[in-house]
Amino acid sequence: MMENIVTGPRVDVEPDILSEGCCGSQDCENKSLKFSDLSLEDVRKMNENFIKERNWDQFHSPRNVLLAMVGEFGELSEIFQWKGEVSEGLPELTEDERKHVGEEISDIFIYLVDFASRCHIDLSKAVIAKMAANAKKYPVDKAYGQANKYTDYQ
Ligand SMILES: [Mg+2]
């Protein structure tokens, strides 16, 4: 097990977890990967401790965190830049590239949780509320198999 590098909740994560999961093969039966358990609050606490231990809280204004997250989207986009279309599971990418994708989406996710926290928005509640709102905007009987914008279903 990886040593707990922060003084927050212990999360047992193997270092090679980024390369686990779907193999990326077109023939893979595991098309819908199930995530390991990790709560948004665990991520928030781990990141809070990480930042405090380094005295970086002074730099993490909502604006700065948002811009840092946008920068991470750029880093993720670079992996896909000029490659053409890629399939689910990313079989067109090398193992190193797939690992890099996991690292960059983690950067984005950590900044997203930090941003929500600094905006005093309970991200868990916000996600549940938004999913409920989306279900109303896109009723199954009207939106099934359609790619229209929700205004077409009103
Ligand atoms: Mg990054």
C-alpha cells in the first residue's frame, strides 16, 4: 500500500491504479468501468491538508484555482491533440499516454473539488441537484436516442 502522504483520511491507493481498469481493447467486455470508492469529502480533506502543509492556502483564491483547472484541461487536451478520433477505452493510446490521461483528469478533478469548496458550494449536493434537473430537462420519452438541446423538448 502507498504511504499516507497527507494527514487526512487514509486512502489506500496502489501506485499503478492509473493503469488498471479497462484494458482499452476494442474486444474488452468491461466497457463500463466501475470506479473505486472515494468520496468527494475525502478528496476535499486530502487536498486541504496537502495545501495547508505547504502554506499554499494564500494562493488558492477561487479565481486562481479556476484558472489552474483550466490549465490542466489544456494539459489533458495536449495528449489528444493531432491524434484524430479515439475510441472508448482509448485503445489508440499507449499505456504511458493512458496513464498520463489519468493524471491530468485527476489534476482537473482535485482543482474542481477545491474550487467548489472555496466557493462554499457542496459539490455532492450540487451534482445530485443538477442530475435531477437534467432528468427533467431531458425526459426519456422525448430525448431517447436524440441529441437535441433541451429547449426542443419544452
Ligand atoms: Mg497536470
